[in-house]
Amino acid sequence: MTVYLVVFCGLLLVALIFFAPQPLWLGFLLLVLLTALWLGVEKWGRRSEEAVPYPAPQPPDMPVERREHRLAEVALPSAWEDYDFVFSATVRWSPSGVRADESLVNIEALAVDAILERARRVTEGKLPGRASLVQHELSGALGWMEPDGTGCLRAMAESVTLTLSEEDRNRLAKLASARKENTVWEHEMRYEQSRRAYLSENVLKDTGSAVVWWLAKNDDHVEKTVKDIGLLAQLSSAANNARVPEQFQHLVLGPAIGEWGATSAVYAGNGETAASPLASQTPADHFDAFLETMDLREGNPERVLLARQVADVLRKHGRQEIADDLDRRFDAPGPSLFDDSDPFPSEPDGEPGQ
């Protein structure tokens, strides 16, 4: 049809050229060219559409076959022997491209074994006391569909729980408490050893060091420190298992001891030490020094009262001689505080003497 149209248009154009005026056949020529151009564009478009192939229809996706099995309270090893995790989860699996005859292969058992193997690799290096943390790690590790060793299926796990038995939790709590207590005890022991070393090697190294330390502890109270030099000399000597230095021996017995002549027993006639100061002291001397440290000096009524009470206690324990020495030393006459007799005998009418 197109060929005939072109031939007809050609003949008509020749006739116009030879027999029609020029403006008329020029317009017709322009019309013919436009028509030919339109026909060419239309034909090229049809060929382009025929050249592009349409995509072949895809077959519908086959549904993935999935199955599941619930695992409950399976023991998994931890980093500590005899402390097993208790594992529970829902195992899901789907067959892979390799088909197996289910009458010959237990697909469920393969899926469960694959999940337990993956879980064991995670838990066997974890501490049993971190069960809640390991549970989250295990959920992430088992949350992917991964092929098993046979290639027959892919498996994953959901609803994962990981705990310890109640007995193991109680044991771990006791072990943790014991470790904490032991750590505290070791810290206290090291602190005590350090303190003892500081006192023996620095503070009580000699009397001078003890005096300086005591002066600093008492906010530079010089008078109090001077009064305690004898006691500090005894303390530093005892800490070093040594005798009191000679220049401090006259301060050890205290001022009241000299009044009773105890100082004379310390030195021999030629000025040499006849005996150690402590060996020459009587129980009354020690008690007097004790009262001095308590600032209970002569004339204080509490001094007499305390001496009387101690003397009565000594009598109760059969130390009559020492008790009498205390009474003579501190001039504490009067009724005994522990005497069973009534210090105020009643008159016949039951009233005190009037």
C-alpha cells in the first residue's frame, strides 16, 4: 500500500511540474515530503517495538518449608567444671537444596544437633556467674539460619534462655562472698602490717622519735609531752626489746616513786645500776604509776577511793599482802567496800545510831 501511494504521489508531482504553475507544485512538494517523513517515523517506531523482547513470566516462588522443635533444660558446659548452664530454645530449620529421603534421615535430630553444637562453642568458655549476659550473646549467635555439617538443612534458634540451677547459684553466691571477705581481710592485714612497721621502724625506733611523734599528736602541747617522756621511753624500749636508756631511767618511775625511796634501789653506791628499774618496783609502785597516767595525783579523793577498791578486790582473791601494801601506801583506812559486815550497826529499834 505504501509503495502504491509513493508511485501515485510521484506521478502527480511530475504532472504538476510540467503542467501547473510553480507556486502550486512547490506547496504540493512540501506536503509530500512531510507525509513521507511521517510515514518513515511511524514505520521505525513499529520496528523498534518489535525488536524489544518482553520478559518471560517467572514461575511463582515456592513456599520455604520450615519446621520447629522445642528444647528444654539441656546442660551446656561452662568455663568451670561441674557448673553447667541450663539451655532452652525453640529450634527452627528448613531443608536446603540437597534433598534427603526423610525415611532414611532424621532431619529434626540433625537440626537439634547443629544448634547444640553452635551453642556449646559459645558457652564452654564463659563464666557461670555471667549467665544472663551469655544468654544475650547466645541469642545473637543462634539467630541466623546457618547450614549444618551435612548440608541437608539450615537451622536457627529462637526464644533462647540460659540459666543455672538454684544449687549452683547458691554456691556461686557463697564463693563470691568468701572471695570478697578474703580480699577485705588481706587488705586489713596489709594495713595492719604497714602500721606496725611504721610504728616500730619510725615512731618507736628510739625515745627521741617517740617524743617527736607524741608532740605532733598532741598539737605541740609541750608540757604534756614532757610529762610523758618516761612513759614514751618505756614504750620505745619495750617495742625494741631493750632496756630503758640510762638518761631516761630517772623519768620512768615518776616523781611520786622517789618519795617512797624506790629510786634508791636503782643505783648502787658507786653509781652503777644495781637492777633494772622494773625489777625493783613493787605492785604498789606500778599502781602508783598507773594512777599518775590517769592524772590522779596525791590529794585527789578518787585516787584514795580507787586504791581502796583495788585493795578489796585483791583481798577477795587471796592477795592480802599486796592489799595491805596499797592501804599503807595510799593511806586509805576505812571499811572495805566488799566487807560483808554492815559498817553502820543497827540499834535495837532498827534505826541507825542516834
